Amino acid sequence: MDDKLNVDVLISAYTQGFFPMADWDGIYWHSPDPRAIIPLSGTPKKPRSLTQFEKKHNFSFTINNDFRYVVQKCSERKDTWISDEIIESYSELNQIGLAHSIETWADGKIVGGLYGVCIGAAFFGESMFNVGDNAVKSAFYC
């Protein structure tokens, strides 16, 4: 695969089962085998304890409210595969409607979120972050 990221390359890669990761040497393409799949027809049931936790902590959720912030927060870890180039490229995918974020809010702040790419009927979850208990788990079930 071409190692330069742009929207066309990303779309082509995803349709072939690849996604980019960054390391000190630049971008490389990853294709895990097997790849985890969560069928939407049998959506996992949200645990009752999580629903109670959400009510107690007054969580609310948005979609694509602050995509770039979510990706940036996902990159803020000791070892990250999310480079500035990946942030820019996925932000372009978001602008054309192919990448999405789900944000979990509490007390007027984003306390967790996840982002991924949607092509056809598939959603490819890429990364998530959590600064509050159960915030990303709640975003997943949102």
C-alpha cells in the first residue's frame, strides 16, 4: 500500500481490510487476522449497572460534535499509533461523512469518546479514550 495518507488511500485500504498505524518511522499498514467483529444484529445488551451509573452521573452523548478533539485525546498516551498525519487524514474523512465520533459528556465536559470509520454497512472502531469512569463504555453502547 502507498504510505501517504489521503482520503482515497484510506478508503481503498479499509475496503481491503487494512488500516494505518504510525510509529517513529512513519505510517505502516496493519491488517489483523482474525479481526474482531461485533454483529449489529445481535447488539450486546447494555449492563443494567452501566445504565444506573449513567443516570447517576448525568451522562449525555453527541455524535460528531468534536471529532478532532476525540481523536486528539485518543492519541494522548505514552505509546500511540495516532500521529498528526493520522489526525489530519481522519479529520478529512469526518468532513466527508466517513469517520465519526461519539462523545460522552458530564458536567459540560467531554469525559470519554471513541471514533471510527464507516464504509457501507461496516463501522471500524479505531480508538477510544476515557477520563471518567465508564465514559467510553457508555459511548460504545450509545
